[in-house]
Amino acid sequence: MTVHQKVSQAFKAQFGQSPAVVVRAPGRVNLIGEHTDYNDGFVLPMAIDRAVWIALRPRSDTRVRIYSLDYDSHGDFDLTDFAKADDGWLEYIKGTAWAMQQAGQTLSGWEGVLAGDVPLGAGLSSSAALEMASARAFTAVSDLKWQPSAMALFGQQAENHWVGVNCGIMDQMISAAGRAGHALLIDCRSLETEAVPLPPDSVVVVMDTATRRGLVDSAYNERRAQCEEAAAYFGVKALRDVDLLTFEARAAGLNPLPRKRARHVINENDRTMAAVAAMWADDAVTFGRLMNASHISLRDDFEVSSTELNIMVELAQAQGGCYGARMTGGGFGGCAVALVCSTQVGEFAAEVTDVYQLKTRLEPNIYICQATNGAELIAG
């Protein structure tokens, strides 16, 4: 049974009728361009065929009532009077509503059933998927226009100011604006996007290390502060404005940690643009080499990898048919991503699973992913 079917059936069981609307918003995997988004840089994610789904109907009042199938728990709040709490998944929905209302949007209430198949805490943006599914639900019942860039910003505000994670715009933007069959180059300053076709005869494979990190409690905010320190040293708004020649000429005067963080970000922006050129040229080999270089930079300069991520990436890179691999997401655990020749992906997945399990005593999950559209409204 698909997640769509699950939420629709659960809605009918709970409310005695079919949902008026079903919305879905996908998770994402970032192919290259890591920790560049909050530095106003360039990222290249793709929306994956794992998503958060909400089956819902409008209410005539201002209450929002949701049942989460995954957590077997109910959430309930009133749009005219709600506050931050320790309510887990519900806070992402409340935060999205708060951000939309702060911008002057008039929201209506709704009730529904929520479920998803984006792995939690794996670096595949389950939180952004929930925010964008919530935004899609609010626009549907409130007769508001769906504007992907604006909705992505609302989701980012929810994450930054309501939940407390100082994330950039990438996760919400790809969940809002993804395009089937393509990755999406996002300029995180202008929010301009460019759909880029995936290399032919290649497949994106996400490899979950079965380790988890909590972004709020991790060193994520610390890394962001170090990047801001480096930008201030160079006298620019963000590290996106520093080119490699300028960095190399002046880096010696920067404190060692901000220097390393800046070196990663500046080189990663260059790698991302080179990766786009490789994709347009159908050059999977060059794209893979750039992925490999990105991992080394994240491991050594940005220092957000982990033992398990390094093992997974090295295993992937050693397999026949693998063009390249790297950690993906915020780091400190979660997932790696590889670009693999489509004719060899079965053997790749089996070998990586077996050897990783042997080396770590952990059972990984391997996801062979298709690029999908961003947040969508589907008839009930």
C-alpha cells in the first residue's frame, strides 16, 4: 500500500468520508553543494520519491487538527492563539502557520491525517517535507496561490525561528520546487533555479548509514557562525562573494578554523557550478570526481563527516559502476549519496550493504531514487 493510500484510507476511517484534498511534499538528496546554502551560495539537490503526505478537509473555524500515522499521535491547535511547545512533529506545522501569518497571510483551519516515508534524521529533509506539505495544505484550504519561493522562505523561517535550527533555504526550496527527472541548481541568494537533467544511464543511490544526528544539538550552528566570521574578515555579506584567488591571497590572516570552513565553502561553490556543466555535457565521470572531492572537503575542512559516513563513502567509491560518492546533508551521521551506472546498480547496492554491515555491525538502508516534482496538490 502506498503512503497516499494509507493516509486516504486512514482519513476515511476517522472522518467517515474521503478527503477533500491530498498534498505531498518530497524529501531531498543533495547531489553537491553542501553547507553553501546559508553562505548565499549554490546547491544542486533533487527531490526524491519519498515524501510527506497529508489527506485533509477544510474546517469552518480556525482549528488545525492532525493525526500522525507514523507517531500514532494527535496534534491540535488554534490559528488565532498558539505558542511554541515541545510537541515534536507538530511544531513544524505550527511554525509554518506562524511564518505565513507573520507575512500577512490569512489562514483557514483544516483537519487531516499525516504520514511519510522520508527516513527521519537521515539528512533527507523530512522536516522540510513536513513544512512544505503543511504550507501546501494551508494554501489549499485558504484559497492562496502556491508560490514555491515564498513558501520555501516560510518553511525556512519556521525552522530558524520556531524550531530553532539555523538552516539555509535549500531543503525547503527543493521540496517546494523540484522537477521530475532533474536536479535543481538553486542560487541561494536570488532563489533563481535551473532544472538540470541527470546524466543518462545513471542512477542516484542514497545510502543510509543507520546513524543519526540531531541538528539542533549538533555543531551545525557553530559551523554557520565560523562561516560568518570568515565573511566578516573578508568584508563581504557572505562567503559566496569570495573567489578562490582572493581567499588564497588573504587566508593567512584568518583564524585556523574559520579558514578551513571558508576554504570548503568557496571550493564547494566552484565544484557545484562545474558539476552543472558536467551534467549538461552528459559527463557522469566528471560529476563523480567532483562528488569525491566534495566528500574530502567536508571530511577534512568542514569536519562534518563521521566514521560511518567515511566507511560508506569509501565502500561506494570502490565499487564497479560507481562514478562518485559523498556524504550528504548536514553531516555527523545520516546518509551518503552516490552516482552509479544504472546497469550495475543492483550489484552496487548488494555489495555496499554486505560489506558495510560487516565493517560496522550496522544494517544500512539503500534507496535507489528517482527525481520527482516538488510539493503537489492531489485530488482526494
